[in-house]
Amino acid sequence: MSHTPGPRLVYEFDEAQVCVLGPEYEGGKRDLVGVFTGEHRLDNATLDAAAPELLEALRRLLLLDPQCAYGVVHCGECATCLAHAVVAKCDPSWQ
Ligand SMILES: [Zn+2]
């Protein structure tokens, strides 16, 4: 699975729409990643814009300490297991 990499930019298009744009390329162009509307549009766009960095941070942390906090078998509830589940949700090739 691939996604638009970071750094992403949050851009308040108008009073009703917040856009998330991909990284700059070819002299200032940016791809549109998403458009957010509704009550929480700015917070949702900000979270979306941080997604590539959050995913990379989780991957790096899991590589440092990949074991479940409660033993060899994944419990599905500790921070490590939750992080594994989130990374796998974004990247099915993650083991
Ligand atoms: Zn666990």
C-alpha cells in the first residue's frame, strides 16, 4: 500500500473547507490529498497531515521494541500491540 508522503500542508481553502496537500514538487506544485468539511475540519485535516510522520514514528518505535508488553503472544491491548495493528492497517505488508 502506498500513500502520499509527507510533509503535508494544511490549507484553509475557505470558511467551509480545509485541504490537505502533499509535498511540494516541480517548482511548487502540490497534489491534493483530501478536503475536509464540517465542524472538526481543521482538526481532522491536521491529523491527516501528520499521518505519514505518525506512521513512520510508530514503525521506528516498533523496530526498537517489537514485543508485546505481556509476553510472546500479542495481547491486542498493550501499546505495542495497538501500534502493530495501526501500522498493519496502513501497510498490510507489515508483519
Ligand atoms: Zn500486547
